[in-house]
Amino acid sequence: MKTMHFVSIAFPYGFRRAKMGIATPRARFEAIAIGTFLALKEKPQLDPHKVKVNDWLESTEFQDVTGSDGANAISRLSGRINFVRKHLLGVAR
């Protein structure tokens, strides 16, 4: 399954933060797009109808990793990408 199709099904507002949102923060887009791509690469049969993203998508932890403070640091970038990948794969702590 293609990443964009998966995101359109699994994530309630796609890359946006809210239903009526217009802008998408770059850090959020990176986390969801690349994290989803890596999860699908690792587990191509991942079903977008069965993953539950709402619990962690609205969490303080996700807000922290996609925040703008030091957004370009390699550790922050890999942290937010891996956050999404692990949660989609069900291997998050």
C-alpha cells in the first residue's frame, strides 16, 4: 500500500492537526510521512483500518517530539520518525 493512501485512511485528519486545519507543521508531516513509509516497508501488510492512531496522535509525547524546539537536530528528526513507525507497528513502549 502506498504511504499517502495509508495516511488518508489511518489518520483522521491526514497530516493536519485538526479537522478544519489548513497548515501542517513540517515536523508533523515528516514524522507521519516518513514514519508511515518505514512502517510499511517493514510490514507491507499493515492494515490502515486496524491501527489506532488517535491515542498517541493526541498525546503529549507526540506533541513534544513534533514540537519546533530543535526540530532540525538529527536526534529530534529520527526520534519523531521512529515514534510514528514504532506506534504503527505496535512495538512502542
